[in-house]
Amino acid sequence: MSLEKVFHLKENHTDVKTEVLAGVTTFMTMAYILAVNPSILSAAGMDSGAVFTATAVSALLGTLCMALMANYPFVLAPGMGLNAYFAYTVVLQMGYSWEMALTAVFAEGIIFIILSLTNVRERIFNAIPMNLKHSVSAGIGIYIAFIGMQNAKIVVDSTTLVSFYSFKASVQNGTFSTEGITVLLALIGILISAILLVKQVKGNILWGILITWILGIICQLTGIYQVNPDAGAYSLLPDFSNGIAIPSMAPTFMKLDFSKVFSLDFFAIVFAFLFVDLFDTLGTLIGVASKADMLDKEGRLPKIRGALLSDALATTAGAVFGTSTVTTFVESASGVAEGGRTGLTATVAGILFGLSLFLSPIFLAIPSFATAPALIVVGFLMISSMLKVDFDDFTEAIPAYIGVIAMPFMYSISEGIAMGIISYVVINVVCGRAKEKKISPLLYVLAVLFVLKYIML
């Protein structure tokens, strides 16, 4: 069976070369999860090697489901934020075992499968007004650009919450060779990526990652960048000293604990996972699909049921393997920006997650300062969706604006959607425009639920 028959490349105005390049690019911008997820979940007492394998396998499974069930270029993996909630809040703060937390993720996945099969998630997606959908895409653009700047330490903590990295201070305190140089390389990487984008070089985002990484390796070999693990400065060269071996999943596989499933706290934990994952996933689907012009005239995503079901199945399987909630990654936007339009993009990224099990030293060596420029440039490409918002109608534009600024400032896609929906309903009702807009009853329900969440959680 040919790739054309499976993925309908011509129908989606793409080709094999473009899709493969897009898949590689998406994987490169997401590869950090292979290092970050084991690091975070090991804080909860889980075996980091087992979590690494569970992360790669669940990403492979979820992404292939997305490719075959929905034919979309969206890639799945254990989500950032949800893994931090799992480790630092549920386990370390609330005192539950990681086995209990995995059970909550498993329960969330089962609930999501039911919601996906009964069209509840699809109806929520369709109930969100078109202008808000455009703003979600733009908000995600700023959000991932902010993540990129943080990953590269271009933006750091300060008394004003955030500020620009101080090169002068890094020279004075002797951290330029371990940290300052990587910030400088990230800034150079942004310019390189921007120039490649302007020049319309095929694979510009991927080339930006690779060139920035290579510049870092040159700096390491010449002594400008100095390896110091205690300072968080790791070698940029792949380390094959331990050979090629896949860590066993046995320490985390099927380690579910159902002893407290009927407790009030357990339901609260499941609800928290459920809420954040639901609106993070919807936000990502809206944002990336909007940028790729996949939404129809009514703002609907044609094969959304397959996309949502893939997400739900991957979360359930991920909990069995031994990892936190698996979700659709916003970094999928990097592949879409490269021209990825079908499940072939997702398939390529998924296969690379599978190969990463054997070639983990290479993928784990890609530094965050090399992938940061990709996120920042993709942010620029996504923010253009704001141009589609009707700024002549303030009842549409103001909620869209509120949703956009809430995402980076509150550091959450779901919070941005919540703020956008609450403000949209309140402004249009108070201004007497609700009937004219034909606001979906479900949108009123969502607005009330969001308000209750802020009051009770």
C-alpha cells in the first residue's frame, strides 16, 4: 500500500519529502521530553531509565494512533506541566505514592476515551467561537516563544518576575563559559533561523536547530564552552560510552494502585489531570490546526474524533507503561510550519521516538539552547493568526486579546482558553450581543465551570 493511499498527500497539497522533513523537525523540537520527563518523574521516586523507555514508547504509540486514526501531523508525548503536577504536587506535596498518581492518570485516560466516543470533547471544540480559535493559535505562539526563551535562559527570574539574562554578571561570577555562552548561542540561533526563514530555505527550522547545536559543539571543542554537570553544563557531544541498551520498563510497568480510588482526594486529582489535559489538548488542536488551515468554514476540525481518541488511548497506555499524561504537543507547530499536513509527518516523528530508544545518546545531547530558536521562530509564525481576528468588533477582539495574553502570563494554554471563554460570554451578555452571536449553550456551561474552578480549586 502506497504512502499516497494511506495519507492522501496530493489531496493535502504536500509530498513525501516535505512530510519527512516536517516529522524530523517536530521530533527535534520535542526530543527534550526524553531527557526532561525522566528527570521530573524520578523526583517522585520513579526509575529514570524505565520512565525514559515509557516516554519513548508512549510517544510512539500515541503518535502512530494520531497518524492512522486522524491523518493529522500532530505528535503526542508525556506533557510538560502535567508531569510536574504529577511529581511535585500529587506525590511530593500531597504525599501520594507514584503508583497512586499513575492510577489517577489511568482513570483520566479511561474517562477521556468515553468522552471522545460520546462526542463531548468534539462539541466543546465546536462550541468555541472562530475568533477565539484564531486567538488560541496566536496565544500559543507567544507561549511557546516564552518557553523557548526560558529554556535558553534568555529570560530569567528577577525582582520584576522576568528580565533579560545578564552577560556582565556571568563574566563577573565566572559562569559565562558554562551558561552565558549558551545564551549567546541561542540568540545567534534565532538570527540564523530567521535569516533561513526569510531566504525560504527548505527545512529552515531544522537547519536552525542543527547549526546552533554544531556551533555549540565547536565552542566545547575549543574550550569556549566548558562542561560542568554541577552547574548544569553538560557535554554537547553524544555519549556512547555505555553502548546501546534500552532501559527496562519493568520498574514502572503496570504498577497501578487502586486502593484509594473511591477517596475524595483521588477524584480531585483525577479532575485536575482531566481539566488541564482536556483544554491543553483542545487548545493545541485549535491552534496548530488553525495555523495549518485545517479548520472548515465553521471552525470545525473534520477528523477531530480520531485525534481526541488517539490522545485518550495514549494517556491510558502511558499510565500502564509508567509515565504521566500523554498529550498532543504544541511543538507539532514546528512541523506544520515546515509544511507538514498529514499523518506521515506524525509517523516520521513517531518512528524517531522509537529509534531514540536505541540512539538515546544522540537525542539526549541536543541542548535546549539549540531547540529554543525553533520555538521562538514558530511562535512568530503562529502569532500571525491574530490577523484573522475581527478587530472591528470589540466583543470579539477583547476576549481574543485576553485569551492571548493569559497563556504566556499564566503559563498555561488551558488558562488562556478559560479566560477567553469567560470574557467572551460576560462581555457579549452584558452588551446585549449574545442572541445575535448565537452563543452555544455549551459555552455558557463552560464559562460557569471555569468560574467555579477558580473559586473552588
